[in-house]
Amino acid sequence: FPSHDSTSQHVLIIVSGPINYSWGDNSSGQIGDSTTFDRSSPRSIAGITNWIQIGVGGAHTIALTTQATLYTWGNNRDGQLGDNTTINKSSPSAAVVGNQIWTDVRAGRLQTLGW
């Protein structure tokens, strides 16, 4: 696969820009399919095209697009989604950080790092 990332609980892959899949534990919505049902087979994630980079944290997921937009979803207990809330999200939403143009991003267990 061109790009992939995983933890012990969920997997995310990019096959090509608009084609992407995720599966595994989904207790916090980290699969991104608008549910919190665990998935034992790959599920397509709708709503984002032109992915160039992805990251999988402990129970959250991040994706960077060719337009330099950072999308995040999943567990947000510690604010790791960067949306000025601590509410979990079960589908991708843009991180809110002014007019930041992202060039690289990483997901840690409970944090997101971008520059």
C-alpha cells in the first residue's frame, strides 16, 4: 500500500488519494465511518479526498491532504483532535488552528503533532 499506519487496535491505509480504508477497534470513532461499531473488515472513509499522509494514535486518527488541511477523528479526551473541544468525533473533521498550512503531521498515543 502507498501509505499505512496502525496501532495494536486499528489500521488505516491509503490505496490512492480518494481511496482509503480503516478497520479494527472503533470504540471512539477512530475508524471514521460515522459509527462506533468495531470493524473486522476494511471500511471506506468518505469525505476526504487527496490524502497524502496519515497517522494513527492510541484511539484517534489524522489525515493530511494535498491542500494542506489536517483532518482528525476518534478519541478527543485530551484535545488531541485540535478542534477546541474534548468531544469524540466518529467522522473526519478539519482541525481548527487558524490559517495553518500543514506540511507534516504525526499521531501519538494521546497527542497530535503538526508543523
